[in-house]
Amino acid sequence: MWHVSEHRSIAGTCRRLPPQVVKKYELWKNLVFRHGPEKLKEFPGFNDEALKGERKGQRSSRLSLKYRVIYSTERDIVTVFVLEITPHKY
């Protein structure tokens, strides 16, 4: 099993998010906790991808058309760090 660690601001962010986004985030966390981030590739709805530029080394998963969860992984200690849930900038 994986450990999912959230930035301290995630709880406050979740209180301001639409309920369907929070529900999808909880599903995302459960999937990552049980099977790891590699399993996200099997679900095209999450559109999991590596980020470029300033966010190189981080990954993004889609929670809705507007919202993404940004995270990074450490394989040595099997941990996923959720950095933020943010509206996608187009």
C-alpha cells in the first residue's frame, strides 16, 4: 500500500471545492492508496500526465474539466505528496 500525504492547505481547499470534485478527489486518493499512481493510467478519465517547465518532476490528474490534483511521488518510501488542487489554467 502507498501512503498519501497532503499539503496542509488541502483540507481548506476541499471545503471550498464543488462536492463532485471532492468526491472524485476521494476516489483518486483511495485508488492511489490501494494500488499506487501507476494504476491511474488505466482510468482515462483522470488523464494522468507528467508536467513540464517549473513543475517538472510533478504529475497532474484531472478531477473535472476545471480542477486538477498536482502531486509528486517518492518511490524510496512509497509516498505520494498531494501539493494542491487547483483550477486548470487555459
